[in-house]
Amino acid sequence: MITLRPITDANRAAVVALDVTPAQQAYVAGVAESLDEAEQCPEAMPWYRAIYDDDTPVGFVMISDNIPPGDPTLLGPYYLWRLLIDAAHQGRGHGRAALDLVIDHLRTRPAAEVLLTSVVPGEESSPLGFYLRLGFQDTGTFHDGERVLRLPLTPNPR
């Protein structure tokens, strides 16, 4: 069963050790870098969790959770900042299950109607196809060199 759990002193090392394939590293930052970004950018309202399959950490997810309006450098108010599934655990539906849990969380948030994300353009190992299969729509716009995608949260697109 996939769950999202807080990162604590007890699980931090195991979660930070999670990594994608070498080809995917061009498309997603690692957990340690993500945690550093969260600490350095409190204005982006970071909310992050370890992704577990039963009692095994298999991934990491981080969103911007209800960014206040006014900062044009931040996408939001709800933005999927990171989704990482460890290379040894990919292809088992963990990413989709984790995103479903994030969406469940967002449905409890004020006026959460759309989840945005962005994707580095590329051919090999780009996560674009994954996000499109999950119902994200390409907006045709770019932010910091990345393609911006949107997922309507209401009504449920799946």
C-alpha cells in the first residue's frame, strides 16, 4: 500500500538515498537538493513527503501548497515541484499512486482547482509522457525553460 509520510530524523537518510536512473537525473533533482530548495524558498510554501510502499521508502514528492498571489516567479498556487520514484521501484504504479494521494491532499485545500507542474523538454527519459497519461494538459507555455502542464482537480479528471 502506497502512503505519504513526513520526513523525520529516523527516515531522512533512507529517503535522501533514493535516486532515479542516470538518464532521468537531467529531468529531476534529487531528494537532498529538493530539501535544500524547500528550506531556501519558504515563500514557495513547500510541502513534502516520503513515498512508501508498505514500510519501504520508494520515492519523494514535494508541492507548493497554496502560494499567496503576487510573486510572478512562482507557479501556483498549487504546484507539483518534485516527484521522484527510486530507479529500483519504477514501473510499479508508485508515481501514479503518490500523485493520487497528493490530489487527495489538495482537495482539502482552499480553492484548489488546478495542479501545475513543469517538465524539462527532452526526448529520452523525459517525464512528459507520464504526466500526459495522468491527465495533465500541456499549456503551451514555458517557465524557466520548462514546459508548464496543468491538471484540473475538479471535477476529477480520471
